Amino acid sequence: MTTEQEIAEHQVALLDAVAKGDWDNANKAMGWLSQSLDKNQLIEFYPDLLKNLDKQIGENCETPTAFTMRGYVKNELGNHYSAIEDFDNAIRFESSNSGKAMSYFYRGVAYDKLGLTQESIESINKSIKLKSDYTNAHYYLGNIMRKSNDFKAAIKNYTNTIQFNSNHAYAYNDRGIAKLKLNDRHGALSDLNDAIDIKSDDARFYNNRGNIKSTLGDSHGALSDYNDAIRLDPDDANTYYNRGLVKFEMAHKNHKNWDKEFKDDLEKNGAIDDFRNALRLDQSNDKYDKIRQFENAVRFVSYIDKNIEFGKNELDKRRISHERSVKYFLRTNYALSLIFLILLPSSFFVFLYYDSKVISVGEVSIGFQFLLNYLNRIPSVVYIMLSIGIFAPTSLLMMQIFFIHRLEYRTHQSKFPVSDPESDLKFTYGNDNQSAYLESAIKAGIAANSPFTSSGD
């Protein structure tokens, strides 16, 4: 492990070598620092180095190495046009083919940073023409071709890189990505296997191999690779996003409907947590709009679940209340019916007793007339009450059934007062539009292709 003291010693050695014009030792110190420090550490050091290079070069310098080094530093600091001028001077003063090849290559990199793709390709091709085994030039040219969607040319350049350096793990990785773009999935998987065999501590390789396995239908193998990638780099949003998609697909296979059980499975297998981690780690990437849609859909499912549960409880309460009312009315009306059924015959016989002298036994007409007289003496309100007593149980039961069905309908259509304080969503559970939204939002979460991580970007 590199210590702070070692870093400081090599930085001082580089600055002293530049001040003395000792370019051989300057190149050695520069090479050590480039391999031992990360980009941020180098960027912090480069301004001091650039000051020393400016002093040494002056106005009359014709040392190509000085121009190449200064051009490289300027390029890293983002001053690409000025870097190109230094590389042009280095090419003009350089006599060796290897030296010129290096300057052409770095000039091509500067052109690429400026978005001048054609100029970049031409400059790097000149570098390769001067030095055919220049692996960095072949590899960088492969990256340019891949970004230009010329995957066949990219594969050719990555193959050239591997030909001259069989341990170039990044070339295997990026060639695998290019092969996958051409639907050569098994070839892509083979290249990623080689990349991991050479360099097993790069999280991007595991992430990319997981993506390839996912396209081959090997969900469990993909999850294993994503787990390794997260273990090596727990702060990479892409890996969480890709792992979440695989978990989503695995849960989706077990559910035909977009329902509560599906949402529960997503919670259990960690898909939702993976999407949330991806958003937490990278809020700026546009592709995570798909995750935001999915997150909203999941929250919406929970929101509806709460409302449905509330609706069921409320419906049960109202149903119990109505059942009690039905029983009360039925008992009351049956009691009234029983009372009238007892009172009417009793009154008839009482009336018959007191008016027995009017009736002659065997005279049907007189008996019929007697019955009519009796019925005419009964007030109309008694007939009404009798009708109610006889028909109320049936009619009230029918009305009760009607109101219960009406209650169920209104309960389904109502806006339940259940809110999700963690969500900004303002949904209304009153129609079927939410179901359509839910399905489209979740489907959108898996619509985009999984992002691949290139080591050359």
C-alpha cells in the first residue's frame, strides 16, 4: 500500500527533475504517480507541476518530452485546445517514431475530449501506423468506435489490444460489451469471464457479467455477480438498479396480476430496496426516472391496500349494523303480525257471541251477511296495520338487501380517509384508472435496457 511519504517523495522528485530538465527521471516519477494515485489526487498535484513545466519550457524550448508532458497535464486539467498545441510542438520536434506515436495518441485523446471524433480517429491511426503494437492506442480507438456504435470496428481494435497484451482485462470487458450489442451473448460472457480471471477485484466486471447472464436467462447467476459487485463497490447505483430489475423479473414470473401479493414479494426479495438505493446514490441520472415511476407505483399499491383494508372494515361495521336493524324490524313485525292474528279471530268470536241472535244456523246467506257486517265494522286502519304486519317482514328484508348492495357499491366508490404521510401522491380510489397507471408504471420500470459499465469511459 502506497504511503503518504512515498507519494510526497515522488512528487518532489518529479518537480526537481522537471526543474533540472532531467526528462528521463521526470517520466519515471510521472509514471509511478499515475499508477499509484487516483485521478482526484493527481488533479490536485497537477497545477504545481504545470507551473514548473511552464518555467522550464519558456519560449525557446525544443524538447519534445517537455511538450508532451505539459500537453498531458493540460489535457487532464481540461485545457484541451492548449494541450493540442503542445502535442503539435512535440510532434514537430520529435525524431523517434515511438515518441511521435505517443504525441499523436495523446492529441487524439484531446480531440476526443472536445467531441472531434473524426480528428481523434485520424490522429490515433497515425499513432498506430508509427507503432503497430501500441496497445493504449488500439484500446482507446476501440472505445471511440464503440461509443460511435461501430461495434464491429470496436471489437477489431479490442482484439488487437488483446493480441499485444493478453492480460488487458479492460479490453476483454469492453469487447464483451461490444459483442453483446451484436447479440453475441455467449461470446460476451466468455470475454467477461476472462476479464474477471485477470482482474477479480473490479466491480464493473461483475456488474457487466451479471447483465449478460440476465439476458441469457440465468437470473441466479446474475444475482450472484451483482452481489459481488456491490461487495466490491457498495456505492454504485448501476449495480443496485440492475439487481433490482432481475429481482423484479423473478417476482413477476410468479404473479400474473399486479396485486398486493406481487408487491409483497418485491418487498421480500429486496427489489424495492435496490431501487431505493439506486435513487439514493444517483439522483441525477435520467434513466432512474423509470425507478421513480416504479417507486410511485409501489407506494400507490400500499396506499390502495390501506384504503381497501379500511373499506372492508367499514363495510363490515355497516353490514353488522344493518343486520341488527333487520333482526329488530323482523322481530317487531313478526310480533305485530302475531298480535293481529290473535286479536282478529278473538274479536270475531266475541262479535259472534253478542250477535248470535241475528244468525240462523244453516242459512248461509245470513252468515255471509253477518261476516260482511263484521268486516265493515273493523276500522280501515286495522286493515292497514294487518297488511303491514303480514307483508312488512318480506318487504323490509328486500329493502335491507337493496341497501346492503348499495352500501357495498358506495364503499367501493368512496374516498377513504387513509393517507400515506411518506408519499406526495394524491390518489383517489374512485375508478379503474389507478389500476392502469399501476400496471404501466411497473412495466416501465423494466422497459429500458440494463446499463453497462465500460472501463474505458
